[in-house]
Amino acid sequence: MAAASPSDYLASVFGFDAFRPGQAEIVAAVTAGENTLAIMPTGGGKSLCYQLPALCREGVTVVISPLIALMRDQVRALTEAGVAAGALTSGNTQEENDSVFDALSAGRLKLLYMAPERLASGSAEHFLRRAGVSLIAVDEAHCVSQWGHDFRPDYLRIGGLRRALGVPLAAFTATADSETREEIVTRLFDGAAPKTFLHGFDRPNIHLAFEAKNNPRNQILSFAAARMGRSGIVYCGTRAKTETLARALGEAGHSACHYHGGMEAEARREVEHRFQTEDGLIVVATVAFGMGVDKPDIRWVAHADLPKSIEAYYQEIGRAGRDGAPAETLTLYGPDDIRLRRAQVDEGLAPPERKAADHARLNALLGLAESLACRRKALLGYFGEASEPCGNCDLCERPPECFDGTTAVRKALSAILRTGEYFGTGHLIDILIGEETDKVRARGHAALPTFGVGREYGRKEWQAIFRQMMGHDLVRPDPERHGALRMTEPARPILRGEVGITLRKDSIRSAGDRPQVRALVQEEDAPLLSALKAKRRALAEAARVPAYVVFNDRTLIEMAERRPATLDAMAGVSGVGATKLERYGAAFLEVITGAAAEEMHPARRQIAGRGSAPVFDRLQEIQLDLARGADGAGKYLSCTHSTLRQIAERRPGTLDDMARIPGMGAQKAERFGAAFLEVLAEAS
């Protein structure tokens, strides 16, 4: 490709008229050849931050990526956009490998994707030097820390490759705390600080919601039913639950399948392939369905069980709405989840300080679940970011009813202490509401001062109070006492009456009480969006690529809302680059207008929607008017479409400059030059 700026390629290749927040400065640093570390939220556009510099720089950019699925997806998307890209993976056929090597030898390839294991080969360094590698990009760079020591040791070879080739390196990740960032710098940059960009964690297009469990299967089925036909993920805590819930969703009329680490590799690959290529598929999965998910138009993520930490929650919901269009989440939680997560920490083999840190991370997630105000504010606060109430979470839309829970909590704590911290929630509630069960009588607990002191609340209300006490880490289940609740240090000031606590009335809602599902477009645009999706599906199936590789949801939404009537207007839609306009523009325009698109010369189509397009059209009109001279009696002369395009783009300022445009010469410059210069002057 001819030399151009990142902004030029952003528009002409990828079809975007502006960078997302934070992209421009990262792209500038990488293009300039600076060693770079960028931490950006999932869906923030990390890939463009090395793909654009690859187009601007001489030579090949090698991208080190952890998963074959990720590499294949990116190569497919780049190829569809008209970029020469290839991947060398263990899943390639010999024919695919030969094609990549041929493209490298011919100097056609701009991006080469590889797994870190390829670096173990003694010939890798020589091969990459011969290929003309001028930049290394490391995707999912946190793997250097998380996997580099054992599971993926070849990640540790990347720093040595950078030194051997003497080229700049750009590392990208969405999740890296300060400790991980330090290790990335040590492993990849020999401790020499790269130019570092730490961008916000906010994903404002994602709606956040939590609900206390109340027949969780029905809660998930209800949530999915309101989003019928939209791609989603349901995360479950156990393998068995993925299978039973996927079956229930299928019986309810959804296209659904399950995924977990106990499945055969071929079965897992089949699910991954289906999820990438089928519209509206729901995958019910354990967290084994993780990093390989690179589908930009996942419209919702639900957790049927509480995630293990706030970091895990953030990563998992981050798989929704990567295209920037509206997406939704729902997380269900209950006291059994809290007991399980506490037990997993307590029964693990980690040292005490690590267990304390894990409990703190779980506390942060429980605080988010039991929050009294904007969830996004709480979530971003955990990552060190201040924010205002977002208006796009369940608590902003419907503030919770709260009450002074100090007295209730003190009564519950008294019941726990007076029974020796040897009993679970059920027995404690029996004591508080004065339920004289066999167990209560056998232990003499009806004689306790706390017996019957909590009759102002029913059993469900007390269950909600105890759940919130666990959420605030006032009590914890003791694994050595079969899950009996014991009081923690933060509860003592409440028990002594030194501080109070505010609780929410239980968050259990009926399906009808939930906020309505978010429509992707206004009601009047919905039929057109459905027709555009049907056209996309047909084209994707014909090309054997995932639907989003043709256009993602966000692009189709913009088409439905803007209803472009010409190819020029279509080129102005975000995500419609020159190659995709050439390949798909007329087909989608026909769906929108109901008529076949106008015929357009390829040279003109390549500048559709750009500032030079109307200049080209005016030049073409003038050259037709002057084809036989001003008096209509001269020798017939004309300019090719390619020549007119170059004049429209290069904007020569004099007749001499005009004559030097390929295809012009002195004779045509004399005939058309003055009139052309007048058009260019008016356009400037």
C-alpha cells in the first residue's frame, strides 16, 4: 500500500471516521517505533493499535497471540477489509502454510500471526529476520506473567526475539494490575520502561445488573427469553449445570449448547465454531470458555452463579458488546455462592497472605452485588477510577429501597454468639422468628434471650439480611464447622452499637418488575435491521465466514438508523471501508432502498464518501462538457477515471502540476486545466 497516515487507513480500510478514546496516541507511538505497553479495556480497540501501524510501517509486523481461534478470526477480518495478513498455526494445512510463506517471500504480507511456541524453533529468528519483520506486537501480554512460568513458557522467549531482531515491541492487554505490569516490563523490555498507556476500564455500553437468586433457572430462562435471537453467554459454576441449563434453554426454543473443560477437544472446537458463525447462539459454559471468545456482537452475558472475584466478573462481562453497541449483563448470587467461594479460598493451599487477598477480592465483588448506589461507580472505584452515576445499571434505573439494618444485624449477631458460632442460617432464623423446631428444643435454644426477638421480619426477609451480612463480610461460613456462621472483626463495632449499617430490602423481583430489554434500534427501524441481518447471514454463509466479519451489529444498526441512499452515503457508515464497500455495499444498499444500486466505476467507488468524491464528480462533468473544446468543434479528448481520481486526491495547484498527473500531459492540461483548477479552488 502507498504511504498514508493512520487516519487515512482508519477510514479507507476499516471504515471508521474517528479513533476511539485513547487509540490515536497509542497508534502514533507504535507507528513511530517506540516500545509501547497499552492497557485498554476489552472492546476498546486494541487490535487497531497495532494493525494501523503495521500498514503505515515498512516491512512485516509479527503478532504473537495465544490462541489459534483469535488468530484465525483476526486474519479473516483483515482479509475481508483488504489487508494482506496470514497466520502460522498448528491447525494450518500444508497448503495454508505454503500460501503464507509465498506471500512473505513476495513481500505482500503486512501482518503475520504466530503462537509463542513457534519461537522455540531454532530457525524462527532467522526466518523472521529474512521475512523483514520491523515490529513485534504481543496480544494478551498478561500471559507473560500468568502463563510464562509454566503453562506457556515460550512467552518468555519474546523479549529475546525483540533483542535479536533489534525492532520495537508493542504489548497489549486488558487486564494487568501493577504487579503484572512490572513483570511485563521486565520480561519483554528488559526492565527499560516502555511508553505506557493506561486507559480507563469503563465500558459504558454494557448495562450492569445483579439479582438475588430466587429460582435461578427460571431467572435465566426469563432473561434469555426477553433477548431471543441475540448471541449470549451464560456462565455457570459447575460442568453439570452447563449441560442441564443448556438443555432447558433448548427446550424453551433457543439455539443453545454447553461448553466445559471436561468435553473432548473436538466437541469444544465445534462449539467455538458454532458460536463464531451462528447468529443468536447461546453458549452455557464454565470459565473454560474464556480468552478464545473474540466475537464482537455478543449482546448479553449472564452469570447463573457468582464469579470468583471482581476481576473475573469484569473479564467475563467484558465479552459482551465489544462492537460498542448496547449489551446487557445479569449476575445471580445467593448465600450458597458466598459459602462456596469462601470455602474455595479457605480450603486452598495458598499461603495466609494470599488467602487474605483472595477474600478481599471476593469482598469487593460482594460489595458490588449488595451495592446501594450506582454499580458502575462501585466497579470503577475498585480499579481506581472515579465516576459519576452512570444511568446504565439496574440501581441507577431503579434505586433500591433501603432501611436501617443496625438492630436486625445486632439481633442476628447475638443469635450467632449465644449459640457458640456452631449453626447455619436456617437454625439461626428459627431462633430469631421463634420457630420451636425439634432442633431448637433439643438444644434448649428456645430459652435464649434472642428467641423470637426477630418476629418483625419473615423467613425470606431474614434470609436476605443474613445474605447481606455475608456480603458485607460481617459473618463467614466456617468450613471446619460444616458452614456454621462465625462473626468477623468488622461486625464488632455494629454489635457494640458504635456504628450503624444500612441494608437493602431484598432485591428479588418478578420477571415483570425487571427493566425492559434494551432495543438495539427504535421500533420503526427494527424491521430494516432484521432484513440487514438476514442479508449479512446469507453473505457470510456464502463466504464461509462468521457474520460479524461481513459487518458487525454496530454497523448494521447505523445503516438501519441512517438509511443511506447512495454508495457515497453508505461509505460514511462506521465500519464500511473501501474493500467492504466494493464487496458488500450494493447488496446492503438494495435492502435499504429496495432498488439496485447505481453503477459506479471502481476508481470512483474507491473514494466513495470521502472529500475527494464530489470533486471527482465535478471534474467528470467538466471533462464531458469540454471533450470537444469550448466551441464543441475540437478534437475529442477525455481523461480516465484513474486520472480524475488522482487530480481529486492530489489537488495540483498549477497547470504545470496538472500536466504532470499520470494520464494528463500538456495537451489535456491545456484543454481542461483551467476549468479543473477552478473546481479545485472552490473545493479547498
